[in-house]
Amino acid sequence: MALSSSPSSSFSSSSAAMFALAFFMLLLAGSSSAQLSENFYVKKCPKVFNAVKSVVQSAVAKEPRMGASLLRVFFHDCFVNGCDGSVLLDDTSSFKGEKTAPPNKNSLRGYEVIDAIKSKVEAACPGVVSCADIVAIAARDSVAILGGPYWKVKLGRRDSKTASFNDAGSGVIPPPFSTLSNLISRFQAQGLSTKDMVALSGAHTIGKARCATYKDRIYNDTNINSLFATSRKRNCPRKSGSERDNNVAYLDFKTPNHFDNYYYKNLINKKGLLHSDQVLFSGGSTDSIVAAYSNNQKAFESDFVRAMIKMGNIKPLTGSKGEIRKHCGRVN
């Protein structure tokens, strides 16, 4: 016998239809803030990768240190309000940006390389690729060009319309004199684990540091190789405010222009340049991770890539948020 329609069955059908409509609207809403994707520019701007790589290759060939500088721009961008390109903005009459904040002033560099990349990308695909994504790709290419691992970068970030001097100087970026607990807590605040922190610190296998950032370590720390300290003192006098505070030394004196695991080998031998480097191997909870990476470069590279992808997903602007800047140093 056929069932006749009843008020309750009509109500159920109506509810199901409303639920289906609500679910469809939710999917549409989600599409406006799509997640980052490795294939984001496959159709929109397939030339972006060659454009970025060519400029980075040229810059690193001219000055190998630039690879480390571009990698550091990515780190400093992501740690302050997410990976949104805000670190690239120049000051304006309406806001004081991140460039002149203590962690970045006289320290962060490579802006002109990012601008050169942006010009080349704009010529190929006007108004399509964000400065935030350019920073992420340039960081990957810098590592790969200097002999490190290659990975597929997740893309789709948009650019911030503002930047904050106060946020950049609020302590979210760990200073070179950080304790181990301070490093762990600051990375955890960004959703990054202790292992992520140790792996990302391995970026110091390339690049240089200013005398002002390691002076206290070479004169006052006790967990430092004496010959190593003496050799660094020659170019970094104790006198405070000396013009030589801007003198630089390699973070990894063994293979300074090659991305490898010598950084960790140096820590085991008490030859970390920064205090925040050596605390990773000083009798604390991260000693075993450092030891593992010093013995297994593949393990380090694998964890570094995983941590870089994770860091690149810190609060990105997607969908209709932010904008695609025409020039990385200013909003449209």
C-alpha cells in the first residue's frame, strides 16, 4: 500500500532541501577564501616560477649571501601577522611599517631583489601574483640554488594593505640572545613545534650575522670553543657602539655558501655564532634533535621542508582579503 503524504513527511523534505541549500552556500563561502595550493598559478601565471628563479639565480651568483637574506625575509614576514607581504611595505603618512622595527632595521635585506622579481612577474602576468607569494617562492629557490632541498611551494596568498611597526617589534621574532625556552615559546605561538624550530634554525647554515648580534656571546658565554671565540673577536671589538658593530661573520664558517647540516655539527663543537644558535645544543631538550640532524642531512632537509611549508601557512590572506600589489613597497 502506498504511503500518503503527511505533514511530518512534508516537513522532513523541506528540512532536507533547506539543509542542502545551506551546505551549498557554505561551499560557496569557503571558495572565496580558498586554501593555499601548489597549482594556484598553473593557469593564471605559469611563467611565475621561471621569472622568480632567474632573478634569484642572478642575485645569488653575484652575492651568495643574498640567498640567506631572501630566506630571512620570508621568516620575518610570516612571523608578524602572517605571510602577507607586510614586511615589504615602506612607511607612509598613515602607518609606520615593519622595515624600521628593531628586528629588521640594518638587518633585513634583499628588498631590491624582490622588487626586481615583481617587475619581471608583472611583465608576464599583470596583477596576478602577490608579493607574499613571490617572497615564498624566492625563499625556496634560494635554498635550492645553494644546494639545499627543493619543494613545491603552496601559493595563493594575497598582500596586506598595511603593516605595523609595533607588531614587528613586539618580540614575536626571536632575538639573537634568546634562551631555549624563549625560542620554543615564540615558535609555538606561531603553531610551530620544537622540532620545527630546530629545523628552521638550520637556515643559519647559510648567511652572515652582524658583530652587534654575536658580540655578547664571544665575550661572555662560557659554552663556546675558545679558539672559535678568539678568531671572531678579531673582527668584533668589545667596545660598545663601535663602527665595527656592523662587521659580519659567517653563521656557518665551514660551508657558508652551501645549504647543508654543518650548522648542527658546529653546535656540537660549541661553535655556534649566535647565543640563540648554541642554546639548541647546551644540555637542553633539543640536544637530541641537533645530534640527529648533525648525523643525517636527509632527515634535516626533510624536516626543514616540512617546517617551511607549515610556516608558509601562517595566517595567509586568501580569497577576497587583501590585494595583489602592483609594487611590493606600497599598496595600490
